[in-house]
Amino acid sequence: MTEHLTDQSPLDAHHVVYVGSFDPFTLGHEHIVKRAAKIFDRVTVGIGINPDKESLLTSDERFDLTQRVLAPIKNVEVKCFTGLAVNFVRKCGAGVILRGVRTLTDMEAEFTMSLANSRLDSGIETVFLTASESYTHISSSLIKQIAHFERDPAGDRLRKFVPEPVVDVLIEKYRAV
């Protein structure tokens, strides 16, 4: 018999958790959160901390930047977590995991992950929001590459991909390299 991580705590179907590494937080991420905030009563952005993975930004930097970008949206909160996403979602009391999908390749990987999450905790649903056409090309690896080669101290090219608070942090990170 398959063991599920569910307990008997009631989950809020009007509360969604958007999980990811957000290294860095992008305009595409921001757009997904803004759309989710119109659909759900409450949105938690869960920044996954993987101690075995080397990130460009520290967990504190990712938290601070994401918090600053999303502060104007009243029904959104930002938290960091380690471990399985479904455990974090349940700890938040949310009934829904939100995933953003940019491409068909993303959809395949996200579908597989949603099946695994459903097996781990059948009480949590997964909802997908497709990225706006304006953001389908944005990825953290692309942003890191642009930031690495950005020579404009104002970061004008980066502003096309990341929210304003993220620009200076990225420029400073790569200036030190």
C-alpha cells in the first residue's frame, strides 16, 4: 500500500503556494504571482533552499528581493523552506501548489512532478498558469548569462528580464567576479 504524507488537517483551497528556487526572481515570476493573486485569496511564494545546490544568490538575498518586489500585493507573502514542496505547502495550510509553465518541455516536467506530488499528498492539488508570451523566453540561466556580460552600469538590458530591485544586485554580483 502506498503511504501518503497527508494528515487530517483541513487545507485551504483558496490559498496557493508558488514554489521555486527564484535564483533570481524574474519578471515572469512576478507576472505569475500577480495573476495568482487575482485568482486566489492568499498566495505564498515559497523559496526552496537546497543546501546541495550552489545558487547565485543567497537564500537571504532571494527572500529580500522577492519580498521587495511583491510587497505591494497585499495577499502575497514570501517564505523560505527546505525539503519537499508538498510538506511545505501542507505546513502553510494551503490546498494548492502553483506552477508556471513556459514551454511544452516545462509542461512535461511539471506534469511528472505534479503526479509525484499527488502520490506524496493526495490532499494537495496542482494548478498550472502558462507564462505570458512576453515572458516565455526568460530563464534564470539566460539572466545569469546576461548579467555576467552586462557592461552597462545602469543594467538597462537586465531590466527587460528582472524586476528593478534585482538589477543592481545582479550587476554587483557579477562585478565582483
